[in-house]
Amino acid sequence: MTDATATTEPSAPLAHHRLGLLVGDGIGREIVPATRRVVDAAVAVAGGPDIEWVTLPFGAEAIVTDGAPLPERTLDALGDLDGWILGPHDNASYPDRYRGGTAPGGAIRKRFDLYANIRPARTLPGVRATCPGMDLVIVRENTEGLYADRNMAVGSGEFMPTPDVALAVGVITRAACERIAHTAFDLAARRRKHVTVVHKANVLTLTTGLFRDVCREVGAMYPSVTIDELHVDAAAALLVRDGARFDVLVTENLFGDILSDLTGELAGSLGTAPSINASARKAMAQAAHGAAPDIAGRDVANPTALFLSAAMLLERLAVSGPSYLADAARAVESAVDRCVGGGLATADLGGTASTTAFTDAVIEAIAS
Ligand code: ATP
């Protein structure tokens, strides 16, 4: 990672940061360029040098230019970056022969071992949410569980011995549980100091039982953080009934995928639900929602989720990078809060603002 502070010349100009940009499909063509504008504005206000954007082929356009939705040259280029913004991909729109195998987003997570999917759900000011006051983070293990397309070194964990029998192999390892548990407890220590371990150890005794046990062991190393646990079905019910009581939830891949869509919607809209996928060395901003082909190309998509995902990315990069990145992250979050809190809303939140108008307003708020 570029560390602009590690110079012997105090007056030397700050080194610029390089970030990848993968536009993708559907509303990605609208919200990814909008996010780039917002990040540029925030970094400028924070006093940082211009971001060097590295635009990489990805999605349907990459099928045309490179013969694959996730070309090898894109993966190679990502290897040289410590952060990037990933637009949504719409596999369903690809020709048949590009639809099998690992989905592009999953393939990137697997290639760079982005083991932590961090998905906050926070009710934004002024948003009428099913669960007002929700402010939680789901920490989802991202590499194993029942995700058959990525939980094997070779081949797939899902197979059919006969046309009428389908099997899926779930994988839970101590090493993966340990690192995701540390991610969750580290995060909780900086928040309201509570972790809920979500599992189904009454039925999936060995697999999610191992997940639960390792989380308990890791939790014991964080005496300032309280820990409790819930079966995933009970967690779903409690999130709907009283979502504001939760701080950090840590869970395995499939449970986290489902629960985080639920919490995104409970907090307001999937259109406001951000996420990053991270390893110790790399991070990828990716909105929790998909390509939304039903509204693509109409300038109505809510770009908030990707704006806030990009802010999470900047904050993460600031941990070992220049501090202007953290200032820029805060500028994005504050501007979004002020715009949404002031009543500006895209259609998914009951408003009439276009993607462009919303983006312009956020950029104006960043500058003010
Ligand atoms: P995927 O499988 O890739 O997650 P999906 O079709 O299941 O895709 P989305 O693409 O997230 O799910 O869309 C679900 C619904 O939410 C659609 O009606 C879509 O229009 C809406 N939606 C998703 N993202 C946004 C957004 N950013 N702004 C407004 N509406 C959105």
C-alpha cells in the first residue's frame, strides 16, 4: 500500500492512491461513475492528491472486448491494487456459456481470499425504515460454508450422482472461523462492544458447531466485548422484531448472505446497504444489491449503497495508508446523511431524485 506519510521529506507532496474501477452491468453503468465522482470530490476536500483510477474490463462489456465477463487481465491488474470498486454483474443476461462456474464476484473473492464480507445496516436519518434505529454490522465469512462454487480448491462442492439426486458439501474450517471471528471482535471493540454469534448448531452440529465454538474461543480474548449467540432462524425473527438491539453479528457464508439482505431492507432499502469484501491486504467495495436490470438505464437507481461502500473502502485503506483517505470517507458519509436527512430521496426511498441529481447533491454537500 502506498504510504504517503512514510517520506523523509515532510514537505514532499502526498503520493496519489491507485484504485480499481469495475463498472459491471445494469445500474452499474450509472452508479459506478457516480461513485467515482463522489470519491474524487471527497478526496479533494480532504486535501489528498487525485486518485489514479484504473478502469478494468468486467461484465457484459468484457465478454465483447475480452471474451469473458471476468478476464484474466482484470484479475492480474487487481493483483497490483490494494483496493477497488466493483459494480454489480448480471449473470442472467450473459450468453449461456458464460453463466456456469463461479460467478465473477465470487471468483474475485476467491482469487484474493477476501474472507470478510462486512455489511453494515444503518437506518439513515430521515428514512422511514421498517426498523428505525438499526445500526448493526453483519460480519459474514466469505470463503466457505455451503458456497459450493468457491469452497473447493478444485471442482465444485455441489454435484449430482444421478439426475435425481443433488448434493452440496458445506465446508467449515477452524482457520477460517478464527480469522472471521477476530474481524468481528476487532470491529465490535471499536463500536458498542457486543458480538452475536449466529449459527445452527442444534442441527448442523459439527459444522456450525465448530463455527460457534471457535467464535467463543476468540471472544474470550476480547474481555471488553460481550458475546451472545442465536440460532439463525431465531436471529431472523429477532432482527425483524427488535433489530436496533444488535451491534455486530458474525456468521457463516450462507446465513450471512441471507441475513444481510434482510437487515439492509429493514434499515431502509437495499439501495442504501453497503459492503466491503476484505482480506488483511486487499479490499473491494461492493454494494449489497445486484444489477437491478428492471431499472437500469433510467437514471433512477439509488447510488447510496455504493457511495457508502466506497467510504468503507477508503476508511479501510486509511488504516495503513494516508489519513486523508479517512477524512474523505467521513466526508462521503456525512454528505449522504445530510442529503438523505434533508429529504432528498431516489424512487426506492419514496422520492423523485434521479441518480444524477442525487449524486450532484452529495458532491455539493461534500464541498460545503
Ligand atoms: P442479484 O442476484 O445480483 O443480487 P437480484 O435481481 O436478486 O440480483 P437486485 O438486482 O439487487 O436483486 O434487485 C432487487 C430489487 O431491488 C429490484 O427490484 C431492483 O430494482 C431493486 N434495487 C436493487 N438495487 C437498487 C438500487 N441501487 N436502487 C434502487 N433499487 C434497487
